[in-house]
Amino acid sequence: MLHISFWFVYLSFNLYQISAFQRGRGYDWERMLTSASVQLVFTMLIAYLNYFITWPRFIKNQKLWRYLVEFSVPFVVLLTARVYLQRYLVDGYTHKVEYFYSSFFIVQIVAVTLFIVIFVGMLRFAVDWFELEAKRKEVENEKLIAELNFLKAQINPHFLFNTLNNLYYLAYTKSENTTEVIAKLSQMMRYMIYDSNHPKVLLTKEIEYMQNYISLERLRLNNQIPINFEIKGSVENRWIAPLIFITFLENAFKHGVSNNNPKAWVNVTVQLEGNECIYTVENSKPEKTDLSEKSGIGLQNVNRRLELSYPGQFKLSTEDKKDVYFVQLILTLS
């Protein structure tokens, strides 16, 4: 459409010039259209010869002298043919219209044709640049998707490691809750293997996954630790990137709760306000924390996933106090 529009403007300008030249001599529309068509055809031949053949060869070989030869020869031949044809159409070589036999006429058509060739060549350059940029973005997107999938794949073994430890503890103590833990673990694995492979999942599914995780922790802790999970606002028909929330929840239990600390507690809130989802995790801290046990892999992963899935649409804040650890994540949901 850009090329068609350009040549339509060029033809209209030529017709205007020819009509202005014919003013006072009477308008011969057939001759005017023929002359304009000759100019259009020869200019297009030169422009697209450069566009499709000589310029791509130059880009490929990077040989300037070869490009100048390949372009100059057809340029001179086609312009010479155009000049003689226009002179024949105007007066049949009778020199009645001296303008077409003047040096100014030759200089004018050379300059105008070169300008148009350069302009059309710039269109080719612009198209190539946009195609290159599109390919670069495609490769970048594929790289980001691969990175995102890698980060999600790292979450699953991390979760399995923690849950299998819990399951081992329950089996070792011969707890009656072992079968219930296996059933809930099966539900969570189904979510992780199937649902979490999609870019977005229903928020209700993510919440159900978190509730199952909390149930497992309650069983492991023999319901001795107060755990409060609260949902505010309507969570129906809302979509979210999967497995975003779980890392903060895991850390709350891993670093803030133990079954031999009667003062331990965990508060979790999911609140919907318009398009904003406010996720808050607050937990107690033991008096002595072994920093060597802390692993930053989970938090690094979730930070990178947020950057990839919600660029410019999230705010993560933390507060590490003496006896309380607080995390708040604000997401703008689409």
C-alpha cells in the first residue's frame, strides 16, 4: 500500500506538471496521459531494478564499485530510451518544443529519477530493518519463554523436595494423615504438571493449590500452629501466571515456622481491588535463624518470573523485622 500510494502521488504530480506546461496551448489529454505513463514506467523500471536486484546484491557482496557499474549501465540505457521516446511523443523530433532538447531537461529527469530511486531504496532498507527487528524480537521472545519455562521447571523440584521431606516425616512417625497427604500431593502434582504449563491460569485454581499446600503444612504441624488464610473480594474469572504465590508461602513455613515453637504463626491474604491483586504473607520469625539454610533460588526465580510475566505491572515489597517477616506483592491483572 505504501508503494502504491507513492506512485499514485508521483503520477498525479506528473499530470499536474504536464497540464501546467500545456496551459495556453490547449489540453491534449491523450498525449498528457501517454507522456505521464512513459515517465512512470521508466522511473519504476529503474527504481525496482535497484530495489530487487542491484541493491540486494550490494548488501550481500558489499562491493561498491560493482554496485555502481550494475546500477549505472541500466540507468543510463533506460533514461536515454525515455528521453528519445518522450521527444518523439512530443513533436516527432521536429524540435518544436525546445525544452525537451535542452540540457536542463536532461539534468532534471536525472535528478528526479535518482531521488526517486533513493527514496524507494530507503523503503527497501526500512522493510529489511523492520523484518530484522521482528526476527530479533521473535528470537528474544523465544529466549524469554525458554527462560520462563526453565524457571517454572525449577519450582517443581523445589516444591517436591519440601513435600517429600514432610511426607517422609509423617511416614516415619506413622501418622494417620499419611494417606491424606499423598492424596493432596496428587492433586497438587496434577495442577503443576497440566494447568501450570499454560501462560495464565484461573486465580481460583492457584488459590486451591495454595490451600492444599497449607493443608499439608497443617498436617505436618499437627494443627499446633495458627495459620490464617483469607480471601477478600471476588476471585472468580480472574487469570494469573501460575506458581507465582507459592514461593512466598513456602518460605513462610520453611524459615518462620517450626512445630516446637508455640508462638509461631502465619497469615496469608489474597485481596482483589479492581484489576489489582494484593497478595500478603506475614509470618513469625524464630529467635535464632540459621541463615546458612536459606536458599535464594526460589526468590530469585519468582522475581525473574514477575519481570517476564508482569513487566511494569507488579510491585514487590518486604519487611524484615526482629520477630516478623512481611511480604506484599501487588499485581495488575489483565
